Amino acid sequence: MSSTDIPESPSPQQQQQPEQQSATTPTSSKITLLLKPVGDVPQLKTQKFAAEGSRNVQWVISFLQKALKLDPSESIYIFVSQSFAPSPDHTLSNLHQCFSASPTSNLVLHYAKTCAWG
């Protein structure tokens, strides 16, 4: 195999394709959250919510604490894929991109008062 048989690096047009795809789905676009309770935490009347993709997990935690009327001393934990708790600074768009089945599907987040997974 000669050095000419080695594939060349992607052309500038090929390198721009992922950037163009991400430009069509900016972090400020709305994504649909599906919030599911785990354990003894109360269930929300509405489980589906639209949120800005630029919001972070801390925003979801604050939202749940207000919606569930929890005391400030009570903690709420968020879980993705029923396995791990994302960092409070993770953006919802990043989680949606990594853990949703498709770009049009919901981002499913489980919430609990105790550390259920991870």
C-alpha cells in the first residue's frame, strides 16, 4: 500500500457539514422534556414541558422544587437514562442530543428525593 492509498483528510466542505447541522439545531431551540417521578416524590400534573435548550439541569431542579412546593432544605435529584445524575451545569440541548432516541423525541428525565441511580 503506497502513501497515495491513504485517505486524505476531509475537504473543507465535508468538515463544515457537522457545523451546518448544529447550526440548524441551535442550543436556544425548544426541546420537550418528559419528567417522570421515582420513588416517593409527588408526580406533576403535567409531565411534558417545552424548555429552551440553553437551559441547564440546575434550572430543571429549581423548576421542580417550585412545582412540587418542596422546602429549600429538601433536595431533588435528576437522572438521565435511569442510570446517572448529570452535572447541574449540563445544558438540556447537550443531554437531548446525546440521550434522546431521535432529534424529534422527548428528553426523558427522572426525578427523585433520594439518589435512586448512579
